[in-house]
Amino acid sequence: MAVPSPLFVHFGLDRGVSCSAIVTLNDETYLSVGTTGGNCRLFSLTNHLHVATVYDDLNKRSIVAVGQFSENCIFLHIRAYKILVLSVNENSKVLNFNITKSIRTEYYGFCGAFRDKSNFFCPMYKNDKCKINIYSDISEESSEVEFSDNRCSLMATSVTNNGYLICGFDDGNTRIVDISDLTIKHEKQLYSDSIFSCASFANMFAISSVKPPIMLCKCDGEITVEKEIMYPQKAGGCSSLCFSECGKMLASGYWNGTVRINSVKTGKIRAFLDFHSEIINFLHWNQVNKRRLLFVCSKDAKLSMWNLHND
């Protein structure tokens, strides 16, 4: 197996990279990067230069999620504080931002807010219970999924394209919620330890924990385990998952800084990335300038970009 090399690496990002996303502002596409030190920056995807600082948290709280909220607006999820929506300041000659909306979460976990189609999903914590608020079509009103028991904490979420919200908890339990009526349709004890990551493609989802295996599951109102993908125990827990845009490959990131690429169809390993030295916090695959790039965010203060398809 040939040893791949990163296409580009951003170094020295404040106390580690916690998340990143591709965003479009004023018809330009940028890489937004959130750090564990509470900083969010924009970088050019052409020359990789720093373009703007979106937000700098005075208390150095980790940015657990960043992404596109709406046209010329992005969101940040600050751990144990708020979700902020920021819009481009149209009156400024240089790119900077105004806070236009804030949502207090009181959620202390690492599960980040995310947008899927017309819905915006926000993990919350209230009265000792986990819940998820869902804002539709960027409205001020939200629907709510509340988990009645307070025995566990929400750890990972994702959405399938057949309308189910996947929720993984720190007791190893996984629940699926029908987004149309906000009812819990099924739950299954997939692991004995905490769930760390979850990712979806079509009506499938991948989920991981402290120990092998990664489970590939079908979701059609019930959870059916279709395949198990093994990995070496020395890698530590699997902390991040993402599917390629075509859904044929699954990327998984680990505590020891390695990343493995497996075929979804066969489960066989297709690539092994041994570039980072600390935990992989976040992975995402995006098409940039007609190239399918994998972005790897690590606690070692580096963000690496990989063209594994050789586009």
C-alpha cells in the first residue's frame, strides 16, 4: 500500500483543531476552522492564507462545531456556552462579522450543533436531561426531542436521508428519532462503553466507541447492524467518522492520531494516514475545485488536507 502525503497542512492552530467546514460568503468559498482554544478563523481554499478571524472566545472555550447557517451566515457552537450565528458585515470593506443570533445550550458535552437540509439541530441540556432542539427553515421557533431519562449524556448525532435522527449516548445506547413526528422509534445497546462518533450516508450510519469494532448499520425505523469494521486496539478509541461524498468509503480517526479509510462495501482498508500525533477530533470530506478532499482536524494543532482520490 502506497503511503499517501497530505496536499496541504495548516500548522499552529490554537491549542488544537476541534472542527472545520467549507462555507460560502459573498460568493467566495472558504475553509472555516474552530479550535479548542476558542478561536474560529477563515482560510482561503486557493492559497491557504488566513483571511479573517470570525470569533475569539475570551474564556478560551472550545469551538465544538462550525458550519454554514444560511446565505452569508455561519454558526459556531461554543462548548458549555452558546451557539452563535454570525453574518457578514456588509458595511465593512474587509471581511468581518456581526452576531445576529445566539442560542444558550447549557450543554457541556462534545456533541456539536449541525445543519441538515432545512433543519438546524442543537444539542441542549436542561433540568438534568439531554434534549435536541430542531429549528426548521431558520425560524425562531423550535421543536424539541427530549430524552426522559437522565442516566446518560448525548455524545454523537447524525441524520439519515430517510428522515431519522441518530443519537448515541455515553452508556453505549443508540436511539433513532423520526424527525417528522419527533418520536423515538427504536433503541439498541450497540456498545457497553460510551459512543464517540456517528456519521450517516443515505439510510446507513456508522458508529464507534472506545473499542473495536466500528458498526455499519441500516436505519429503516429499526437499527440493523450490517457490517463490523475492525481496527487495532493500539489505535485507541475511534473519535471521528465520516463518509466520502459518494458513500463508498468511510474515514475513521483515532486517539493516537491515525486515520483509516475503509471500503463500505467490503470493509477492507484502502488507506492508512499516520501523519498526526494526537487525537483526531473531526473529519469531513468535501469537493473543492473539482477535487474530493478529506480534511483532518487534530488536537496536535494541525489541520491536514488529503486528495486520496487523486483528482
